Amino acid sequence: MSLNERHAPAPTRRMLTCAALIALACAASAPAWSATGALSTTVHPALWPRVQWPLPESPRLQQRIAAIIARMTVPEKVGQIIQADIDFVTPEQVAKYHLGSILTGADSGPDKNPIATAQQWLRLADRYQAAALQGSGIPLLFGADCVHGAQKIVGATLYPQNIALGATRDPALVEKIEAATAEEMRTVGFNWAFAPGVMVPQNDRWGRVYEGFSQDPALVARMARAAVLGFQGTPGTPDFLDARHVAATAKHFLGDGSTTDGIDEGDAEVSERDLIRVADAGYPPAIAAGVQAIMVSYSSWNGVKMSANRALLTDVLKRRMDFGGFLISDWDAVRQLPGCVGAACPKAIDAGIDMAMEPNNWRAFYTNTLREVEKGSIPMQRLDHAVARILAVKLRMGLFTQGLPSQQPLGGKFDLIGSAAHRALARQAVRESLVLLKNAHHLLPLKPGQRVLVAGPGADSLPLQNGGWTLTWQGTGTNNADFPGATSIWAGIRQAVAAAGGTAELSVEGRYTRKPDVAIVVYGEKPYAEYLGDRPNLEFEPRDGATLRLLRRLRQAGIPVVSIFLTGRPLWVNREINASNAFVVAWLPGSEGEGVADVLFRKPDGGIAFDFRGKLPAAWPINAVDQPGLDGPHALFPYGYGLNDADNGDLRTLPTASGIEPGAIAVAGR
Ligand code: GLC
């Protein structure tokens, strides 16, 4: 029995060609809309891109997998396809129920504390891995959301969030960043990253825009490949999936960024062609780079939940696109499927999900899935295929011979965490990600040897400059002390100004003793993650917001104002731009805030150290209600816009009508 069901059952190539031609003929004429007027859910695999999985089916690997499976009991096979969260499972239970994987949820951690040191993480990882090896003898995959650095570890290097990396247009930089992230992960025993997010956000109201690289499918495709190669290494080279790398996860398949109104976990009501052209853009390059896992989206396509969409998960992803890794469901996602009360879900396994992320419901899922297998509603062949895909990843990574995390090459090498080299890389990424939208009379770059006031809630706030998925799920409940080694934007400015003999002072409220020559005001979105970040419209702050009052007060005092906008997405800020002499989008820059000062200020000798390079990874909205498209409508600044120091940065006064109807009831995304 081939343990690899990737290839369609045995039709001849000629039959496949004929089938493809027929499908293409049908699909070309197939209306995107069915007779009922609903968007069609029919899938035509022949329309989807063909991809070449880069890992040849090695007979030796297949033999090793078959030998392991032959020795496994049915309970061991069922346990292998279940992932539990460390806050809800003990090492002893991992052994008893033969679980194949654990994860740390974004709010989980050693002794249920998400804010944990490297030492605490490594001790935990050792305990769980030891239990797994003493139990089934099959090593665990330990997954974590390291989506902008190894963000679960106190002191880790935190890189700009993906939207900022999209603004750099620098895939080589992204590859280095993820390789550095993988190293910091392996020092504490994480061997699987739930990253990169390869969503292609189409609506800025969505709470996960910042997890995507861009609104542009082509840019996402380039970045997806680079990120996977960074996390995993290059297939066919000695360092591929070695002990300095981790398994990567392209997520979330499919259409998470295409839902109507940007509703998180909502419905992507789009044609099959648009699903291919936009949402699927990152998957072919990720698969071609050998991505070992793909996470299935909570969302639906035209009303069908992705977690139960066999046509897309198996016929398209595993067969047509030749994906040879394994599919994992999202957190409790199978519980959302009709008929799956979360205590088992044959239809999800049948659809193609190979591992179920059942963080706190894992035991019921185990018991009931075992029963479904014994009843035959999950065929043993399907179970074996799922187990085979998971074992293949563990064998490729050499986990069977690597012992405990602390015994592995990077285990305990904590000097890698927040290392000078990694922080320099993050600082470079900050510099390359800044997008200059306005620079009246060439105010920037600033002379450093002057009197500078730094104001605003984001000036000296590591939580605000990092955003969600930072130590905690929402990026809240933390303060600067939780980020040892990190630098706030204020600290970077103070350093640059002092080095040039200038004077810098910090006042969040913008108060000053002596009138400054210039004010730098840092403000933006408060941290959020997932559906809690969904918005009813794109207005950053109401008309009489605190930020606007601060900006206007400084301008009325005759002080030139530089706005540094911290945001996970394009937002409507016409009023704030009007109140600023210069306006810089800093996105969510991470732990190395001094990268902002590197670009804002000239060198002490008056030269320019670093010019602005960042280009918008998405179109910027002209009002608060119309989502701008890549091709321009409703865009104040188009996709790809970004000034440098030499450009004429003067800007007309922008319209201040938000477009939000008076009294409009804000219909939140959820
Ligand atoms: C979340 C997210 C997913 C993440 C997973 C584990 O709900 O949708 O991106 O990897 O749970 O934290």
C-alpha cells in the first residue's frame, strides 16, 4: 500500500489529460454563479496550478514509515493525529494517549503563564518530549505561533509584523529573519512554527491584515517562498530541516483574507477563479519550497467550511498541487462543522485534515475518534495516510534520533535569543519597512542636534510597537519590562539626538518646558489579534480624538510635527495627515524601535545614513468606508506608494469627510 495518497488513483496520464481538457472546457463555461444566484462551490482541479513537491518520494522514507505504522496500535495511530495545548494536557497524558503533537496557544505557557523565560520553556519542552519518547517512542512536534520572531520567549528578537515586511519588498531579508527566528525557537525546544501567514488581505476591516504580507497576491507569493525557505532551509541541501530549522506552516488555507466585509472566520464569497488568482497565491510557492504543514482556515468558501471541503483539501491541495506535508485544522475549528460537536469529526478527517488541533478538547476527540475508526466511519487506510504524512515530517527532521530538546545542537544556546546579530537584522527590517506619505518642505530627515519633543502613547511602549501575537495572544497585559533588550522608538530617538549634542525629551501628553524645534508624535492602533481586531469601518479615531487634539495643539504653538503611525493595516487618517508636517507609517515595528530614528535623522555630520525605502503593501484608503483596491479606486495613496527624502513630499489639504453616515450603526465584524 502506498502510504502516500497524493497521486490520483491510477488513471493513465492520457486519461488525466482528457479529464483536464474536459474540466477546463466545463470550467471555462461554468458560471461563477449557480442557478440559485449563489456563488458556485464546484471545484475544478484542472483549473488550479500544478506544483512540483520538491522532496522526491524516497523508498527508504516510505519503508521507515511503513515499518513504524506496522508496529502502531490503533489507539497509537489515533493519538498521533491529535495536537493538544500544554495548558490542558500533562506530559503523562501525552504518553498515555500517544499524542503526536503539542502546541503552546498564544496565551498558554509554563505553569499556565504565557510570559515565560527561555529556561522555563526548555524545561517544559524536555518534560513533554521525554514523556512522548517513553510512551509511544514517537517524538513530538511542538508548535508555536512564531509569526514575528520567537514571540513566546521573553527577550526574543521581535521583527516587524508581516505587513511591514511586505513594505520592504525584500524576500532575502524575510528569509534571513525566519532563519533567525527558527534558531531562537530551537534553543527552547519549539520545532514547528505556525507561520508564515500567506493570507492576501482584501479588506482592511479584518483583524488579521497585519499577519499578511500584502494585498497583492504576487508579493505574497514571493514572500511566502522566502519565509518557508528561511524557517526550514532549502530542500536538497544538508541544512534542510536540520536542528537549526523548524517545520513551517503556510496558513490559513484558503480564503481567510477574502471574506465578505473582512469578517474573521467569515465567508469568502468569491468565484473559483478569484480564489485561485488571489487567495491561493502563496500556496504554490510554499509547496514548491517544501513547506511541511498547511493550516486549514476557519473560514468558508461560498458557504462551505474549509475544514470540511474535501475537493479543496484533497483533490486540489494534495493531488493537483502535490502537497506532500500534512494538514492541521485550526484551534478547535472542527467543532464548528455541522454534526461535529467537537468530540470527533470523521468528515474533517475524510476531507483531508491529517492532524486535529484540539487544544482543550483532545481527550474527548481521542475517545470518539477511536470509536469512529472502530466503527469504520474513518477508514483505516485514511488514518494510516494521515499518520504517514505526520511521520514523514518527523523523520525528515531527524526527530527520532535527536533526543530531548536540551540535548539538541541549539538546545539551551540562549545567547542566540535577542542576539546582537538578530537585533541588527530586525533593526534593518524596521528601517526598510517605514513608508513616508507626507514630508512638507522636506522637513525630514531631521537634524539630530536640535531640541526634540517626543510625544504620544506609542513613543515609549513596546506593546504598542509590537501589536498582537506578542508574549500574549492580544499583545496586551504586558509592559516594557517584559521586553528585556528591546528598544522603544523614544529610546532610539533619545540615543540619536544625544549622539549629536541635541536635547530630547519625552512627554506622552506633549507637554514641554522649553519650546522644542520639532515634535515627533508616535500613536496608532492598540494591540489586537484575530476577530477582536475586526472593525466596522476604517476610521482610525473619531473626529475629536485625543491624537488630533495633541497634533493640533502642537501645530498651533508653531511646532513642526512628525507623525509616526503604528498600525496593523491601512486606515483612514486624513485629519491626522492634515495636522502633520510629515507622516510616516511605521506599521508594527517590533523590538528594535531605534530603526525609526535611523531614518528620521541625518547623521551628526549632516549626511543621510538611511533613506526611506518602504512602499505601501496595500492601497491606502481615501475615506473610512470604501475599501481601496490594488488597481486604484478609493485609494488616497496607491499600492506601491512611498516617498524618499529627495521627493517632493508636499501634500494638499485632504478631505475630512469620513464617509460614515451620521448615526450609522457600527456593524462590527462579528
Ligand atoms: C488561532 C489562529 C492560528 C493559530 C492557532 C494556534 O486561532 O487562527 O493562526 O496558529 O490558533 O494559536
